Amino acid sequence: VFNNVPMAPPDPILHLNTLYKADPNPHKINLGVGAYRDEQGKPWVLPVVRKAEHIIIEDPALDHEYLPIDGLKTFTEASVRLILGKSSPAVLENRYVGCQTISGSGAVRLGAAFLARFRKAPIYISKPTWGNHRAIFADAGLEVREYPYWNPEVRGLALKELLDTLKSAPNGSIICLHPCAHNPTGVDPTPEEWKLIAEVIRDKSHFPFFDCAYQGFASGDLDRDAGAVRYFVEQGFELLVAQSYSKNIGLYGERTGCLTVVTRTPEQATAVRSQLCKLQRAMISMPPAFGARIVSMILNDEKLFGQWMVELKTMADRIITMRRELFNALSELGTPGTWKHIVDQIGMFSYTGLNANQVKVLIEKYHVYLTDNGRISMAGLNSGNIRRFAEALDWVVRN
Ligand code: PMP
């Protein structure tokens, strides 16, 4: 059997991390990794998470029984309200499902498996998008197509091309959308642009599948980052939303997420839940408990929730500050080109516009690690390395 197994290509981001780790240069900079780092370049365990962990561990009633197939109820109910809003028509009319998943990736996967079974239509993903979208959707048996997203000339959204592609897609296609902090470009549609996108999706009877990996992490404001999803729900759409707590609560390794579904009727919601449970059972049986317990505690306790808001804002603000400082440093250096997009973009990533050759030089000459599409993780920058990075960037642009 194993003689016929060829080597799979390495995952580009994980491979980059391996190269970074192996580099002995003390001034190396890792801008590839999609995880928050503090001013010292270290992972940050949110103090509110530490607090919740202690409460959970010290609870004498804690056991390690299985969760239900669709997860911890207090977690999924709070997750649905977090993304849709407490007074969402879908919540008030009880036409939603929340199913706990293996983080955002697992929510995308479960949603994909559901759509492959019940909506036989192609799925359109943005070009570019998170590297795993194509892999997950294709692996689940969906036909994957692309819609243009990035306009390199304006270093912003390719709105016209995006709308034209959605208009020419077969009626009833599935459209995968990033509601905030688009990965990898950091470019989000404005509320006006979302309206235009929603109009085409409605006219064509397309089905929206939101992948929300950065709620609150993007702007520091949970409601603002959920704006696109809530707008679609207010407009009466049925939809799916994949939610992740990797970034906004920093629970990367706990694999804590939720697949939220909005249906037209409570009866549909009951049927959808039963099918999600059937799919989930065949894939993982039951989701893991610990991360869901932490999130449930934070979302359902007013005091802990308030503390989380402050800590979430600390992360979002640090990233926004890094954007400004990078822009200022490039302005000071007089780096050729326009760099305003660095401050205009939102979320963890910035699409610099650097090409693969320039990236290669940054890695080999300057020990600055980033993906070859020119994407940088703003979280990898801090006051100790930002000037060095700006100077390296300046050099590659000039040479
Ligand atoms: N979707 C997008 C767009 C992402 O950027 C990420 C994280 N890189 C994910 C989903 C999933 O992350 P996780 O599985 O850690 O929740």
C-alpha cells in the first residue's frame, strides 16, 4: 500500500514557519504566522482566559463526559447571539442552528459537507483567499470556482469584476464570503458595497456562506465586524456562518468554533440540526469540551465579557498601531510607491503588493519571513523590529 503513496506538497505557511525556526539569525522576523503576538513577539494568553480556566478547573462538579454531538448548548447559543446579535430576527423567530465545531476550519468543513449533500452547486471563493478554502471545499466534494477580489492597481477591492462574476455564475451558486478582515488582503467591502453584493446574491438566488474568523479582532468592535452577516440576515437571507475563537479569544490550539445556520422557519432549523448532527457524528462524533467551556464562561458572564472586550481591543489596537507605524516609517524613508493601503486594510494581515522575487530577497537577505504572495501578518511586528522591517522593505522596492 505505502509504496504507492507519493509525498504531498508541504503546506506553504507551515513550511515557512519551519524555515523561520531553523534560521539562526537573532534578528529574524516572522510575518508569516497568522497568530497574535504581543509587543515582545510572544504569544499572549488573554488574562480573561486564565481566569475562566481556573474557575473551570476548580469546579468540583467538573467531569469529562462527552458533550452532545452538536456541542455545549451554552456555548452554541452564545455564539449564535454573538454573530447574529441578540435581537436578530433569526434569533427572535427561533430559526437558527448553532453547532459546535473543531474551530473555524471545522465549521467550514462541516458547512461544506452539508452543502455538498443538500445544495449541489459550485462554490465561489474569492481570489485570493485563505489557502485552506479551496482544499476544504474540494475535499468535501464541492466544485470550486473563483470570483475576483483584489485589484492590484488600486490595491483594493475589485468590486466591478466581483459583481460581474457573481452575475454570470449559475443561479443558486454558493458564495463564500469573509465578513471582516479578509484573509489575505485585509480589504473589506464597505457597507454600501455589501449592499451591492447582497443584491446580486438575491437576484441570482445564490447562497451565502460566511467565514468569520476575526470577529472583534479586526476592529475591536464585535458588532461592527458582524455587520455584513447581520445585514444579510435582516434582508431575509438563509445562510451559513463559520465562527472561530482562535484569534479573538486566542484559543488557537483548543479548536473552538461554531457553525451557525439561519433558516426561514423553525421547522427547517430542526431538520438542519438533525442533518448536521448526522454529518458531525460520522466525522468526529462529538466536539471537544474545554475550549467551549472557556468561551461559554466568557460570553455568558457579564464581568468576564467586559474584561474580554478590553483585551480584544488591546489586540486590535496594537495591530492598528503597527499599521500606522509601518506606514509612517515608509513615508519617512520615502519608499517608492503608495503605501496608504497598509493603514486602510483591516485585521491581522496586510497585502503589501510585493512580488514573489521581492519576498525571496526579504527572506534570504533580511531574514524576514512572509508568504510569497506578499502577505504580512501585522501581529509579527513590534516596536523592536518595525524599523528594521521598513528598511528591508524599502531596499527590496528600490532594488
Ligand atoms: N477562515 C479564515 C479566513 C482564516 O483566516 C482562518 C484562520 N487562519 C480560519 C478560517 C480557521 O482558523 P481556525 O481553524 O484556527 O479557527
